[in-house]
Amino acid sequence: MVTASKKRRGIEAIKKGENRFAWAVMAPMLVYFTVFTMLPVIFVIIIGFTDWNGFYLNDIRFIGFDNFTRIFTDTRYLKLFLNTLIFGVSILALTIIFGFLMAQLMVKDIFLKGFNRAAWYIPGIISFAVISDIVANMLTPDGILNQILLGMGLSRREWFGEAFWMYFFIILLSVWRGLGGTMLLFMAGLNSIPEDLYEYGKIEGANAFQRLWYITLPMIKPIFMFNLITSMIGMFNIFEPIQLISQGRPEGKTSVLMYEIYNKAFADFNMGMSCALSVLVMIIVLVLSAINLKYSDLQDLK
Amino acid sequence: MTRTSKNRITRKIVLSVILFASSVIMLYPLVYMLLGALADNDQMYLNASFLPKPYFTADRIKNFTIVFEADDFTQSIFITFARIGFYAVINVLFSTMAGYIFSKMEFKGKKIVFLYLMSSMMIPGVAVMVPSYILLNRFPLVGGNDILGAGGMGFRDNPAVLFVTGWVPVYNMFLMRQSFNSFGSEMKEAAMVDGANHFLIMFVIYMPLALPCLAVMLIGMVIGFWNDYMTCLIYLPDLKGWHTIGTKIIDIIDLYGAGGNGVPYYSRIYGISFMFILPPIVVFLIFQRFFISGLAMGAVKG
């Protein structure tokens, strides 16, 4: 009896110590986190309802939903959403489709597997800004790309003047960078499917397409969703190629949300409008993240 | 028997060749860059082609080494390394502590604290870019600001901004918690009986077990900070001497890459860019194994 109660008291003391220790470590982190991570979220919502220029605090003037009504009535702003969507969906579709197809081939027994994997992933770790800057230099009217065209007997083009080509190059660069990561994630998913399932499938007489449809796809659904949603969230992050290559040219046809958020804040000093756009991006991404949470590993959090 | 194995080998070779070709396409831009840096600039421009003719002479080396002559280059590299080192320490310390506490300790409010921290993973960086800037720009008692945050510049054009944000690495904390979850509590209990304190247990006993996880975190972090373009662009617009290399390199490329008559000096652009993208590629190739397992860690349960 005596030892049992002593032991219990000992456990309680340890628990109490743990509680105190954990809070002593977590409390400063929580304060810091609240200020630097959570406060901006509150700021962005408040400032979205003002026409503040970001300089003097007594200039803050609340204008209700004016910023938001302007966004939803002005075609210039609506076009930002459309442009972002065009970039996002094209990049998303190309990376997911090619990433999945390549992963199917890459998991097979082949020579130089490590080399191939590295070659596909390396573009993703290169600075997007530098690649964009190089391409911007290649596309100038007297640039090397026009020089190559002339050498081939074709006529030179105004790359920056044609929306199609701006989209083409920015999408091409983004897909080039993103493919490797997407492919590796799919490979990890494909490798985790037990080989027996395919054996059973073959015994049952399933053809290659049926095996893909009834075995592979259901088995990698979580990774598929993860890839899909992270890429969808990522599509709001397109900035460097717009800033360094197109700058919205021609006539704002390639301007996207993040570029406009940046420009409104740091070139036009219209923090209010910039924050209003940010709020809309946040709402969209929160919805996408909620879907993601349902399908990915993060459901552990619950 | 021999026939099927022969077929299998033929198929393996064909597939390997196809995939090798795909890898060559992925790496082509880098090959082009390297060949272009080794080419004679005028010749490359006048007889422009998709495969510039390289010359392996001593003066070609200049296209690569000219980056070292740029103003502030050494300082920029030094600041970048200081930043990487600083955040490496912060990341290892704080994510180990938080990961251990969430995985192996009990305290009141643990679930709520955890959810509060993790909820920030859903906040897109784009949406808080501007309010974070406002927070740091109006930070009380910094850079001439008064207690209300008015009057000065805060952290804008203040080099300290490179070191004050991101001290609570939520995603890394989550990864470390996952990693610690896969090790039992027996070691902790045994160590506590022997009278070890919590710091000793988490850093000496548990942290070494999570080395692969830490490696993934650190490699991603190093490459991220090396390539970081936005931070200096937004926070240090008038303090170019303090720009980290990811932002600085664009200025260097534009400075040495500006040729006469609106024709860029391509071989310099390619050479400088190649020098800049080399370190992340080398880091990646050395630590590839960790990197790829880490990529999967985010998406696959394990």
C-alpha cells in the first residue's frame, strides 16, 4: 500500500513537472507565433476594408465592401482570376498527367534509374527567378531566340507582344520545374502498392487498362489528391516569371493575382485593395485546404 | 524460357533508352546554358543555334568567375550563409523541442495548442505577404517606430528582417512529431528513472533517432534560402548591399549580361547563372537519398 501510493505520488509529480516544462517551452513559441503568423491574418482582413496607403496610421479609413465590389464588378480584376486560372489549370493538368505517366514508366525495372530520377527532379531546385531572367533575356526583339528563328529562315517575333507566347513560355517553365516533384510523389505512391494486387488482377484476367483503373488509381488516390490540391494552392504562387518575363504584358493579359497583390501594395501603395485581393485568395485556398485535409495524411491532426 | 527473358531484356533496353532520352530533354536547358557559357558570345549570337559550340579555353572561364567580381558578392554570400546557419540552428532546436513535446509529453491544452499551430499550414503565403510586410514595417519600437508603430520604417530596409521571421517552423515541428511518434516512450521512461532532465532526453536520446527527418528539413531549408528571391525584394528594396544571393544574382546577371545595342551578353548570363544554380544541385546530388524519402514523407503515411 505504502509503496503504491508513493509510486502514484511520484507519477503525479512527473506529470506536473511535464506540464510545467511543456508550457515553459510552448508559451514563448505561442506568443511569437501569434504575433508573426496569426496577427497578419487579422490585419489582412481589417485592411481589406480600408483604402489605406500603408504610411500613416491616422490615414486608415474604412470604406466597407468597396474594394470587394470593385473586384467583382471591374473586368480588370475579374481577368486576374481568369488569368490565374488559365495558368493554374494548364500547369496543373500538364504536370499531373505527364508526372503520372512518367512515374508509371520510372517505377519499372530500368537501367540508370537513379540518373533519370535526379535529372527529372533537378529543374525543381533551380531558382525560378534566375531561369525567368534568362528566358526574359532570350526573348528580347534582338534576342537569341529570334536570332535562331532568323537562322532557320523564319521571321522574328515580338514575344512580349503576344499573349499566347507569354503563356506558352511561362507554362512551359513552370511545368519543367514542377514535373519532377510530382513524378517522385507518384513514384512513392506506386511503389507502396503491393505487387500481389497486380498478380491477382492478372489471374482474374484484368487487362492493363483495367489494372490501372481498378488497382493503381484507387490505391494512389490519397497521393493523387495531395498532388492535385497542393498544385492548386501553388497556382496562386506564380510570381517570378510574371515579374521577370511578362510583367503582365501584353496589356495586362498575363497579370495574375499574386503579381497584382504585389504591385498594388508596393508600386501603387494601395494596401487596401491589395489586402482585399489577398483575402479572396485566402478564402479560395482555405476551401482547397479543407478538401486536402480530408484526403491527405494531415487527417492525423484530428 | 530463354525467349521470354530475351523479350524482357529487349523491353528493358527500349524503355531505358526512352527514359534516358526524356532525362536528356529535362536537362537540355542546363546543357544549353553550360555550352553557351563556354561559347564565343558573338559567334553564338550570329550563328545562333540550339546547341552553341563550346571552346574549352582559359578565357571562357571568365564567364563563370566574373560573378566573384560583382559588388557586394562576397557580402551577399556571407549574409546568405549566416541566414542559413541561423535558421538551421533555430529549426533543429525548436522543431526538436516542439516535436518531442507533442509526441512524448502530456500537458494541459495539448490538443488545442497543436491544432492552433497546425492551422497556420492552411494559410497561403501569398495572402499574408502584404499584411506581414505591414506588421514588420509598423513593428513597435523598431527602426524609429513609436510604441504604436508609427513614425519610422520598422524592419523595412533593416537587415534584421532577414533573421526575425519564421522562428516557429510549424511544418518541421509536425514532421519531427511524426518522426518521434515512430519511436516508443520506453527510452524516455528509462532515462527519467535515471534522473535525466527533459532537454537531455530530447536532444541526446531522441534527436539522433530523427536524423533522416532533420536532414530532409535542413536540405530543403538550405536550397530554399539560397534561392529566396522575395524576402529582399519586399523588405530591403533600398538596401541592396544586404541582399541575399537569390535576389542579388538577378542584379548581377542584369549588370554583366547587358551587352551593347540591346543585345544581351549571353555567354556571361549563362556562366553567372550556372555558377548560381550549381550549389543547390550539388547539395541535392549528395543528399539525394534523404531528399526523395522526405518528399514522400509529406504525402505518404509513415
